[in-house]
Amino acid sequence: MGKRTQPVRAKVSGSELTPGKAAMAMLRELRELSDPKKAASTQRFFTEPVQVLGIDTPTLRRVARVWTTRLKDVWRLKEAVALCDELLRYPQLEIRGAGFLVLAAFHQEFDEALFHRAERWVRRYLDNWASVDGFVLTVVSPLLEQHPELAGHLRRWSQSQCMWVRRAALVSLVPFARRGEQLDLAYRLAASLLGEEADLMHKALGWLLREAGRTDAARLKSFLLRHQQAIPRTTVRYAIEHFPLSERQELLRLTRGPLVDRSSR
């Protein structure tokens, strides 16, 4: 098992690879690194069955880094998008993740067309919180860094019929909220999604609100008190994690929102 954690080296020069050939070669390497015991252990993080190879994050990042080194100077964004599109069609978390990581290396070329393709990818292929969050934080948030004018489109994402697109809208703002940026949009989306029923959405809401409160705790507290009857308990608990104990207890007393459906993660 130990040898499986060693860096993997692509055998073919990047200049010789089409996106399709690169995808097939990456698949072979990733499957060789699979570890059934680790795969079984990973299931504990999900309430629903999720397909995984059992590759730890450092190893996956090393694989992606080797491929990125070979491809970065000979490919452009178009080829990286095509590779990601190929890999997203496979259900295993690590295969999808490898596609995200290689695509992220081309972040300086990210454009509006990729933003709209990203929405289609989330809706069509991503079906669990780990894939959605990994993709959003690796690709969508950096894309919004390059093109902040696109952030307004997240309001449309937040109204999607697909829960994963709605979650993506929230998670994509987490890095911005942490720095005190895009707070008006973050609170607007949060307010519009307080009626969500899924626990996965309650947690995403709480995560975004918690990060928004890092630089403006007063605004977060005001938001929680203004919507006190509508905010799910899980959302409140996540949102107030950085408050002093006495304030957490008081806010939990004052906010009596709906209980969480614990049947989902």
C-alpha cells in the first residue's frame, strides 16, 4: 500500500496528448492508485453511497501537479476544459477532482463562457457535497476572482431547481465572505434560501454566514436576530461558532428556527 502514495509521473509528453488521450492516461494512473480500504473508510462522511477510489488528497494533488506541469505550456484553456469535461463524466470523486485541479492551473484564462459551463457541469454531473464544494472552491471562486462582474449571476443559481446548483451559489462566496467581500450578495442569497429543507443546505448557509461574520460580527448577529424564526438550528450553530460562549448561548435562545432533518448530511 505504501508505494501507492508516491508521486505518479505521466509517461507521455503533453504536446502529444489530446484531452481525450490525457483523460484515458489519467484514469489508468488513478485507478492504479486505488485503495479499497480507504475507499470504504471514506463512506463514513456521506449518508448516501458515493463512488471513490480511495486516494488521499495529497496523492491526488501530486498526480494533478505532474499532469499540470506537462500540459500547462502546451495547452490553453480550451483543452483544459475539454479534459475536465471528460473526467467529470466518471462518478468517482478522485477522477472528478483531478479534472478540477488541472483546470484550475489555467485560472488566468478563465472567462464568462466557463462560468456558464460550470453551472451545467454542476447540474449534470455533480451529485454529492464533496464534488460540489471541491469544484466550486477550485474553479468557480477563482473564476469570480478574475471576473467579479459575474457574481450577480449567483442570484439565478440560488433559484435553480437543482439543489447542488443552489449549494454551489453559497459555497462559491465563502472565500470572499471570509475577507469581508461580496457581503451584500452573501446575505441576500442567505436570506432567500432560509426556507431550504435539506440539511446539506442548512450547513452551507451556516458556513457562508460564519465566514461573513469574521470581519463584521455585528452584521451577522443583526441578520440572525432579524430572521430568528426562519433560520434552521443547524445554520445558527454553524454561523455562530466564532462568537464567545455567552453570545452563542444567547443567540441560540433567541433564534428558534425549524429543527434539522437529520436524515441527510
